[in-house]
Amino acid sequence: MTPTRTFTLLDENSQLLCELPVLKGTIGPDVIDVQALYKNTGMFTYDPGFTSTASCSSDITYIDGEKGILLYRGYPIEQLAKRGIFLEVCYLLLYDELPTADELTAFEQNITMHTMVHDQLTNFFKGFRRDAHPMAIMVGVVGALSAFYHDALDITSKKDRDLSAIRLIAKVPTIVAMCYKYSIGLPFMYPNNKLSYVENFMRMMFATPCDDYVPNPVLVDALERILILHADHEQNASTSTVRLAGSSGANPYACITAGIACLWGAAHGGANEAVLNMLKQIGDVSEIPKFIARAKDKNDSFRLMGFGHRVYKNYDPRAKLMRATCYEVLEELGLHDDKLFKLALELERFALEDPYFIEKKLYPNVDFYSGIVLHALGIPTNMFTAIFAMGRTIGWIAHWDEMISDPEQRIGRPRQLFVGATPRDLPPQHR
Ligand code: ACO
């Protein structure tokens, strides 16, 4: 990247401290390149939560949070969601461009051939309690993949990286479904190569060896869309975690596991589960004002889950699409009067009219409506974040691959503002 201009830093006496290059992306705000700051001034920048820091350059996903725009490789999320083919989006995120029809078929076949997991991996599940949270099992089992697929762990080899990417996209849904089956004490279902990616996942979730499951096309489309909407979101917490883990040269399975662990938090991917629990807790429209008041009370830790976003200061475009998907799914299932959906719509209306939420630009995010769709699909609440992880795996792996291929890549190593004790000697009795 060639700097377009410089940013001049002066000290308190207006003396030149240093000049920093300003970099221009294809769209979005300019970026001050502070790499030479410490060398030239002996100072670091201080930015807890990275609110003003670009940690890398990337050409995968672009968000304009003020306008509510989300693009994958330049394509608007609305258009990709309308086409509704998750594996097409995976190809786009992984290989930069949309696939031709033949490329997509070959990609789908490749993924299909890798959906089974090593049979010995099933032993891992037996080590977990049946009531373990699915994300706890995901962290353990996805992490274990590097112990099974170490034939292709040379991260400097594009061929190995591609194979690991295919294996992760293919096997994560199998593992998610296994988490569910294990939790309810039913046998694992093998993948079926005749089915599409999403149909296959739904069958592994809901079929049993005694009863087959014929996926409903409307529900399949809804899940395709959910996965597309969750596929990537530039440098969010879990993706940054994957990049940071990968920057040391860790293997892709370990890095994706780090992402899964980060995603689990309620401020991130755990919010979809938290939203549904919150709606159940609110219980009735008449209780909404009480919960809105609690969300605004600084002495109360309660937050309106599914509301607010670090980047979006406008309606999250994914939430709009998710709300539309809610209508479609509930209509298909004859659940027009779904209590939770009605409650969610009312809660959204109340919040969007409230001066606190208006002033702080707090809008529904993707998690606000996704739980209602997943609930309607028959997916239990504690599985929601695992479904998010299934969709986000492609984003994590695309960013990991981009980072490894970046000639500017170095180990991620933030600095700190030290506020602890200055040097002192041990007391005599401790010497
Ligand atoms: N309910 C009530 N108040 C809120 C909410 C909320 N959901 N979100 C933010 N605020 C308030 C904060 O109290 C803060 O107020 P203050 O300025 O008076 O201190 C202000 O809005 C800014 O909030 P921050 O937490 O500083 O914003 P940040 O960008 O750090 O956090 C986050 C964003 C974590 C998403 C936050 O909005 C939140 O906790 N939301 C609820 C959890 C959630 O839905 N997470 C999913 C995010 S999307 C995703 O990961 C897929």
C-alpha cells in the first residue's frame, strides 16, 4: 500500500515528533500507519478494545457501521442471502471470487467427501458429561482434529492450508450434530453424501437410525441464510483471536478452536442463546418496560441481549434479513402467533423508541432474531452458538489463510501501559 499523505505528530511545544504515513483502503476510513511510532518517539498507542486500531489489511469483508452495509468480497449481504447458497459464499470467501457452476459442483463434491470424521474421534465424546455445554465439547473436539489430520499441517503449503480449510468446513457440522446427539443420548448419524450441506446437517441433527428425516425446503433455505449471515464479519473478537493464535504459526485446527472459545462469550456469539433466555425471562409484553428500565440502569448488569454492536450504529443488515426469515419460517410452520416472536417485535419497537437506545445508537444485531428462527427449526437453545460457529468457520479459515499469505504478517504482540509496582527489593525475610 502506498501512503497518500502523512500525519504529522507535534509535541506540546509544536515541535515535530514524527510524520506517519496515512494509508488509503479501497473504501472506508483512512488509516494512520503507526508502525514507526515507537522507534521515532519511544511511545506506544493506547487503545483498549481496539476501538481505533486496524490490526491488519484485509480484502475479505467490509462493513460500514454508520450506513448498515455489509459486503463479502464486495457483494452486498442482501444479494448473497437472497441467492441462499452457503457453499457458494464459502467459495467466495476462501478463493476471492464467486465460483462458476462447475467450480461450485466440484467444491460441493470435495466438501461432501470430507464430512465424515475419523471414527476414533467419537471416543472423545464419551469423555464428556452428557449435560456439558455443546460449546465446551466443540472446543475439545475441534481442537482434537489436529491430532487426527496431521498429514496436512504445513502452514507454508497452500495445498495443505486448502485441505485443512475443506476439512474444517466439512467436519464442523458433523461435530455440531454429534454434540447434540450426545447430549440427548441418541446414536450419532453418519453424513449422507446424497444430500446438500445443510440438508445433511439437518438430517444428522434430527434423523435417528429408526426414523429418517426429510428436510423441509423452507427450513433448509432458512438455515442456508443463517449460515450465510454468520459467515464472516471482518475483524470481530473471534476472528481476531484466530488471527492472533495463527500469527505464532499454530495449526489451523488449534486456531479455529481459539475462535470457537472466544465466540462462546455472551458479548459475542453467545448472545443468540442469551436472547432467547432473555425473551423467556421477560415472558410477557407487559413486562417489557421493566426490562428496558433495567437495561438503562447503570447499577444493574442486565443488558438487552441482541442489541448494540461495536461497529453498527445503524440497523444491522443481518438482523433485517433475519427478521424476514422469522416471518417465513413461522408462516411455514403455522406458528403465526409465536409468543416469543411477538415479544421480540414488541421489545424491538419499545427499544427503538426509547431515547437511551436512540442516543446510544443501539439497534438489534444479528443475534436478536436468529434464536427465534433456530428455535422454530427445533434446535435447542444451548446449540445456538454452535450453529453460529458452524457458519463462522469459513470466515475464520479465510482470515487465517489471508494472514498466513500476507508478507507483512508477524507474530501478534500488543504492548501495554504498565501501571504496576516500580522496581523494589524483596523484604529481608523473603531473601
Ligand atoms: N443494552 C443496554 N445498554 C447497552 C447495550 C445493551 N445491549 N449495549 C450497549 N449499551 C450501552 C453501554 O452500557 C454503554 O453505555 P455508556 O456509554 O453509558 O457506558 C454504551 O451503550 C456503549 O456500549 P459498549 O459496551 O461500550 O459498546 P461496545 O462496542 O464495547 O459493545 C456490545 C458492543 C458488546 C455488542 C454491546 O452492545 C453488548 O453487550 N450488547 C449485548 C450483547 C450482544 O447482543 N452481543 C452480540 C453482538 S453481535 C455478535 O457478536 C454476533
